[in-house]
Amino acid sequence: RPACAMDWQVLTRELSLYLESQVRVGLFGSGVGLSLVLGFGVAYACYYLSSIAKKPQLVASSDRFCRFLEEYCPVVTETYYPTIWCWEGRVQTLLRPFITSRPQVQYRNELIKTADGGQISLDWFDNNDSLYYPDASTRPTVLLLPGLTGTSKESYILHMIHQSEILGYRCVVFNNRGIAGEDLLTPRTYCAANTEDLEAVIHHVHSLHPSAPFMAAGVSMGGMLLLNYLGKTGRDTPLMAAAIFSAGWNVFESVESLEKPLNWLLFNYYLTTCLQSSISRHRQMLEKLFDMDLVMKARTVREFDKRFTSVMFGYRTIDDYYEDASPCRKLKSVGIPVLCLNSVDDVFSPGHAIPVETAKQNANVALVLTSCGGHIGFLEGIWPRKCTYMDRVFKQFVQAMFEHGNKIFSM
């Protein structure tokens, strides 16, 4: 045998003997300590298997959509086993950015002009080495929308691109205005309710590859924006389907959850500083319209939106903006197949605010609800460095739609 294998066996045996001796010595020379450890392990395993590891709830009014998912996207019907040592929602949310790997992706950047004189940064992964789709004109394209202050560099975006690369697809990431290093040419950024920039991007991408199958996937605020766009356009869109991950369905409920003391400490204040940081570089441009000193004193997302976002987009009150930004109000109008993954322990999108009954009224919508997973967490495996449950849902659903989507209405 190789020497390293022998060394590992010797080390493991010596470590086991040492731990056993320490347990005995620590508890008066008896085996009580080992029994307690084993007993605790068995009890924890039983609790985990009975209360933590569960099949997700699949909500869909259409039997055909359900059968389609069961056959071509079976991951949504399988038991989700969260990482055994960090299954709680807040912990998953906090650890995911630090634990998950960051696949290497080479982008091609493109800046496109908008009707109001602004510009949008798109990062393309062309996948020109695709073996399955060597013809670029018909290579399936996935438009990716990151979260509130996210860009094409986020680990969850990189993993989606990695999964798409394996399948032979092309990806393009829509970076919101002023986020990805480009200058603001006008005093305007972005919000979850205004879909004008997304409409421009979808039209642009489709015009470049009109013969290519076209889907979109949005994460967190990107998912909210995509849902609001789909609710506005119905069937009048070049997208054939969409995937939504960890969307905040009701903004009123989301901000209320984030303002609870522990959630404010762990998430709200940090997210507010991220929002402020994202606009501070453009301060000279934005000072033409805003009291930036007041905006920079915001200590919650709600205060930031009240002083900046809602004002920028012309809403009379913060409540008017939050009502318009909430995708739950537009779900009935979605006209293409949409799969939405949420965890019911997501503090950014509380389980009680997920529009289950509304989803049951639209045959184009399917909700996949896990009991654990947090916000863009969905970690699984002992050491969840690579693929998450969310990544697997993304991969199977886009493959199902691109390669078998014509069967969804005939099953």
C-alpha cells in the first residue's frame, strides 16, 4: 500500500485510542462518557432524520406541470438533507458565502445604452467550446439576475454558470445600474418594482440570438424583479420559462422580519451599509437629486428605501413602493412556466408570506418549499463547498425546459 495510506491508518487508530482513553479517564475510568457521546449522536441523528431532513412541498395547480417536474426535474420531489451541522436558516444564510467555492468564469463585458441615457453592464459567458450546442445561433441562453447588491461575481451566480457550462448553455448576467464598476450616466439606479431596464436587456439579448431558446433565473431581489416583469408581460415575452430562488414575496413582511432585533443585528444593518456603499461611488451624480447625507444615515433597509429608492422612482410613500415591489400581487398574471424555490425558514422571505394559495390559481406556477435552507443557502453534504440543493434545482429545471419543454403541455 502507499505510505500515505498506511500513515493515515496509523494516525486514525492512535487518535481513536487516545480519545477512548480520555473518555474513560475523564469519567472515572468507566465507559459512561463513550455511551453518552454515542447516545447523543443517535438522538441527534433521529431528530435530524425525523424533523430536519424532509421532502420539499411541491405546490402546483397543474397536474401536467407536476408530472413534468417529477419526470424531468426529480430533485424537487426528493428529500433535502441540509448540512447536518448547520441546517438552521440564519446559519445557512451567513455561512454560504464563506463556505461555497467560487468557480472560475471568464466573462465578456458589454455595456448597453438605455432610453434615458443610462447604461447597463452585461457579463457574457459565451461557452463557445460547447460540445452539445456548437452553433452559437441556436445555443440555449440563460439570463441571470443577482440579488440586491449582487453582481456577476457572486458565488451563487458562478455556480449557475458552471452548471450551465456543463450542459452546453450560454449565460449572460444582468448587473443592475452602477453596481458592477461602470459609471452612472444619469442619477438613476434600480429597484425591484421598475422593470424597464430588465425589459431592455431581455429585448437586447433576444435580438442578438433570436433563434436560441431563452430562459431567465433570478435570485433574491433579482427573482422579485423577474417575477414583477413576468406579471406585467404575461405571455408576451421571448422567455420560454423562468426559475426563481429565495424571492421576497411580500416586501412588507420581509422588512418587518428583518427589523426584529436579532435579524437586524445579523442582516439588516449590514445590508443597509451595502446599499449605501453601492451608491457612495456615484455620490456626485446623485447629489443632484438627493440629500445624500440623510441617505447615508439610514440604519435599516426601510429607512434607505424611504429616503432614496422610493423617491428615485417617484412613489408618493414607502408603502406605495413596497406594494408595487411585492411579486405576490402579480403572480396570477404570469404566463410562462415558472419554478420558485423558497425555504420557509428564510428571514428575508418569511414562510407565512409565501403566496401558496395564489400559486394554486395559476397553472404556470410551481412552488418548491423546503423546511430548511435559509436565504440563498440550501447547503447540503458534510462539507458543502461545491454544489448546493439550489444549484441542483437550477440545473435540472433549465435542462428540463430547454430539452423537454415542449412536453409540458402534452403530459
